[in-house]
Amino acid sequence: MAAMGPEDWALAARWLSPSERALFQRMQRPDQIHCARVARWLLAEGEADEIIVRAALLHDVGKARYRLGVVHRTLYVLLAPLFRAFPPLFMGASGESHWWMPYYVIANHPRLGASMLAQAGCDERLWRLVELHQQDPQLVGGIPDVQWTRDALAKLRRADSHN
Ligand SMILES: [Fe+2]
Ligand SMILES: [Fe+2]
């Protein structure tokens, strides 16, 4: 497996607050590496908005809610429409230990990540980008800074899909 290089850690240290860095550290290696690549890609494109770079570093932090294995991730990609179709109720009372949990976490990682960030006291614009990172920017509405959010989301999603 690829490792986080010193330049990846430097990126996290440079852009994230201590509480954001603590959340970054909770992510699994593949997610840290992916998030660092997304942030670096944006910076290489000349991105200067600090919130967008920080959102890139943290956009998949919701996946840290479960220790996802390669099998979970692969199966999810193959069966994504099916997993997304089931409501959380399907998990019943057994919660964290239910076989469904890893797929629930992957399907809902934008919302889970946003609530982790909001609880850590992060900037609202930052956790909003994380919350919405799988949505079509044009469908976003009813929140403060709508136009900024749509533009920022378009950039973040483009960077995410390239990395
Ligand atoms: Fe994601
Ligand atoms: Fe991502």
C-alpha cells in the first residue's frame, strides 16, 4: 500500500487547525492519501481559497467512522445503487456490529463527516462542502453563501474525480 509521504503530512500541518488535523489523523491511510492528492491537485490548479483546500483534505473524513477493508470498498463500488437504496433502518438495533454498517458508512460518509467537523467546531462553509461533496452543485440551495458553495463544490468535485 502507498504511504503518506512527508509532503502529505506537511500539507495537513500547513492547512489544518489542530482539531481538524486530529480528524485527518483518524482517517485510514488510503483515504488520507486520496485527500492529500485532491488538495495538492487543487493547489496545482492555483486554488487560493483556504476553505476549499481544507475541505479537500477532509472531505472523506466520514469514512473514519468504520475500519473499512478492501472488500467493503470494492463491494460497495460494485453494488453502490443497491446500498444507497436501503434506509438506515435496515440496520436495526445492532448498530456498529451489523454487517451492513461499513456500507452504511460509505454511503453516508458526506453527512457523517460533516457532523464530525461541525462537532469539532469547524467553519460552517467547510463542513457544508464536506456534507455536499457528492451532490450536483446546481441542486444546492437553501443555505448561506449559495453561490460560493456551488462554485467551491464544482472545484472540489472535479478534483475528487481526478484523484
Ligand atoms: Fe467522498
Ligand atoms: Fe474523495
